[in-house]
Amino acid sequence: MGPSSHAVTSDQLKRDIAATRARLGADLDALVGKINPATAARDRGARVRDTATRALERVTRRRRA
């Protein structure tokens, strides 16, 4: 039986493992950020500020029109 065209070298496996670890690390960091109360509060505050800013801009545009 000859080598398959799907044979993977050890260097390819090492690169794949490193890339998978990096993706999993980024995913884990994102999850921690979502469940951390301080981060959640900061994100919520930013959304509230953005919503208020957009509302103020709409009111200001209507007054000018």
C-alpha cells in the first residue's frame, strides 16, 4: 500500500494544532468577556450611550429641518 494523497506530515499537524489552539484561545477570551460582570456592564453602558447619541442626533436633525 503506497502513501495516500491525504497523508499529513508532522509539521502540518503541528501547524494545525497551533492554529486550533489559537482559535480556541480567542473563543475562550470572548466567552470570558461576555460573562465577566464588569465587562458586561461596560458593554451595556456603551450601548446605552450609543443609543442616546443616535436619538439626540435625530432630534437635532429634525430641529434643523
